[in-house]
Amino acid sequence: MSESIFRNYIAGEWVDGAATIANISPADTSDVIGQYAQADQVQTKAAIVAARQGQEEWQKSGLEQRYSVLMSIGDELIARKDELGELLAREEGKTLAEGAGEIYRSGQFFHYYAAEVLRQMGETADSVRPGVEIETRREPVGVVGIITPWNFPTATGAWKIAPALAFGNAVVWKPANQVPGSAWALTEIISRQGLPAGTFNLVMGPGAEVGDVLINSRDINALTFTGSLETGRKVAAATAVNLVKCQLEMGSKNALVVLDDADLDNAVECAVSGAFGGTGQKCTASSRLIVTEGIHDRFVEAVKVRMQKLVVGHPLKAGVHIGAVADARQMEQNLAYLELAKREGGQLACGGEVLNEDTEGYYMRPALFTGTTNDMRINREEAFAPIACVIKVKDYEEALATLNDTNFGLTGGICTQSLKYATDFKRNAKTGCVMINLPTAGTDYHVPFGGRKDSSFGPREQGTYAKEFYTVVKTTYMRA
């Protein structure tokens, strides 16, 4: 098989797949990034066996060894952020600046968890029985299956892989099939760190083959998944049968509340950045803009003016703010939701056009709808598109009730200069993350991330909270 094919990584070796797929840029369909191996069920099962063997050795590694490995990965990601950011932009469609930023942040994840390696402290306690001492400590959960989405192909992988390795676990990673290049590049870096064979495995391939084996395996100890609600429910059901620890990050329908007293310029920037950054393909995007009637008209007009300044184009071009839609299927879904919003009575105030660029790709101008209500499907379902809908409300109380009236609960934001309303919102927004005078999209790596209701299931990701998923607690009683 030709060396131009990017192979899977199993048991410390680069191996051919059962088939290959072409990785084609959504910004230029003539740009073939490479041919990528596709694992089948047999190879996926082999990766799990290898991981079990590698984990036995890796969990015995010294803390400084783990620290050095994670620091080295983080160092290389940051040093190569422009190169790998360009690769990411080519295959996923986000702008070059967004791609480089994602790679840099991915490096920070590895640096953060390198430090966490050295902060693994146990606890001691006296027993209720005289002469008996108690010690609690955390140990690796074991083999971790990781399934990641296409919208943040490096960052999502990094914030799952880094803590898994930091706490002494082995990894079997299935990235989204739309973006194998970024996953392969990260794996290539990891492959040079001297890990025990099998500690880290990359199995690129379709969900029906690779994903199905992972979620139904009795030989993994934990499964972390980021993707759609529909698939997340299947993952939860499958892992529950085998009592495999499960962590899910799924859909969202985030809202930004704008009150009459908001700083208008800031509210507009929060709305436009939060709704349309990353081509709207973020689980934290604010697709609902809940605006009180006193500021509604001024806000809408200001957002329309700001949207006219957004440049849509090839992600590698200078001055572009919004790149390509991820693929043909996503573009078709975006256009379907545009038509749905119109049929439901929404008024298209700005954007929504399909654009033709110098290259054949999937481009659309961000869309803003007004006159929508919270019971419309466009405001109930996650479109994962650069589409935002304005919902006019009377006052703060109605705004809060509207924000919470959804089966999702990932992020929620408010723009206000009122300490009273900001404090009440912080306490009563039924979301996992709350943003005050900030875009709903944008979170830090050293604090917990996750949502409520149908948005998340299981322990939180990121920060010190990651140890709840990637470790198990052991309690030891000892009489001298």
C-alpha cells in the first residue's frame, strides 16, 4: 500500500486499514488532503486488546515520565500551531486563525494535565475504630474509549486524551470520519513519546464499524463521547448493558438574553461572535437571541449592520471571518432549517444566501431571523448552523423563562448592567455554563465544562473535575 496513505495506529505500529477514504476539503472540493485508512471491527477489537496490555505497563510509569510525555506533546502542538492549524482549516473549514487557535489551545490542555500529574494527592483519615488508619487514593479507570466530533477535531481529542494519559489510562480513539487528518497528526506526535505499545491507539473509520465495537465492548472500562443527542442515547444504552462508565456531551440550543439596560455595542459583539464564530458549528453557539422589547429594534438593526461586515470565504484567505460549512450534508441541513424557519413564520432579516467563491466549496452567509417564538422548531432543535433567531420578550422574567424552556442546558448568557439581574440569572439559568456580558461560546480549560438535561450525561470534562471520570477511588483500612 502506498506511503501516501495515512494509516491507523494500533499496538505501537502504523497499520493498513480494511479500506481507505479521501479526505476532501469543504472549502475546495478539488483539494484532497490525503487518503486515510479505515479500521474494521477486527482491527478495533485488536486495538482494545492492545490497550489492555499497554495500560498495565503505563499505570506503573513514574509521575515524571507522564509529566514529560504530556509536556512534550503540548510543546510540539504549540510550536506547530500554524502548520497544524492550516491542516485543520483545510479539512474542517474553519478559518486559519480559528484553526491555529484550536491547536494552541490543544497544547495548553496537555500542559495543564502534565501539571495535574504532579498534583495527584491522596487523603488520610482516622477510622471510627481505634488504631485503624484510612487512606483514599485515585487509580486509573483502565482502558478509555474516546469518540470525538468533527467541529473541534484536535481540541476535543486533546481534552479527553490528555487527562486519560495523565491518570495512567490507555486510549482507543475514534475521531469523526470527516476530519481524520487532524487526528492522525496528533497521533503522530503521541507515537514519538515512547509510550508502552498499546497505550495509545488510533482507529479511524465509520461509526457503524469502529464506534459500534467501542460502545458495545466489555473490555473497555470507560467511554467518553461528544456528538449528537441521538447517538449519545445509543451510546448510553449500549454502555449501560456492560456497566461501562460513560460520559456524554451532546446537543444544545443555547440562548443569549439581552436586557434593555445592556451595553448595546457589547451585546451585539456577544451575539455575533457567539452565534456565528466557527461558522455556527459549535455546541456552545447562541442560536437563540432573547431580547427585551425596549432594546429589541435597536439591537436587531445593530446586529444587521455588524453582520454586513462579516467576510465569508476560503478559510486560508486573509481577512476572512467565516469559513466553509463542514460538508455537503451539513450544508443541506442548514438550508433545510432556513426554509423551516421561513415556513414557521420567521422573518429573514439578514443573510442566508449560498455563496460562490473562487473554489468549489460549501459557503453560506450567516442568517438572522426575527419575529420567532420559542415554540418554533427552529428554536427547539439544534441546527449546528450559522443561523440565529431573535425572540422578543417583555421583561427579564419572561426572558429567563424562555431561556430555560428547552430540553437542552449547556450554556446560557445575559447582557445587562444590572447586578440584580446578573446575580439572579447566574443562580437560575438551568445551564451548565453561564456567561455574563460574554459570548456563550468560549470556555477555559482549567475549569469544568458540561451541561444539564439533554446536553450532558456523566461526570464533567476539563479541569480537576476530569479525574471523576478518568479515575476510580480506592479506600484502604490499615491497622499497624
